[in-house]
Amino acid sequence: MNQGRIWCVVKPTVGLPLFLGTVLVISLLVHLAVLTNTTWFSAFLQGG
């Protein structure tokens, strides 16, 4: 593991939820941006 020494600085019980929470927020922001800036995405989500 190339970045294994980071866990000597940040505990995994803090770092992993923080990392996964960041991924979740970025994913939701990308989906929101696509939803608000396109016309086909909302139709796709409603089965059109």
C-alpha cells in the first residue's frame, strides 16, 4: 500500500468516514448539477 503511512497521522475511525462522506457529497453535487442543467436527466429518472 503506497499511502499506508497516512494512518500513522489520521486514525482510520476518523479518516475513513470522512473520506466516504466526502465521496458522497461530491457524488450528490454532481448528480444535482446534471439534474438542474439538462432536460433529459429528469425524464430519464421518471422513466421517459
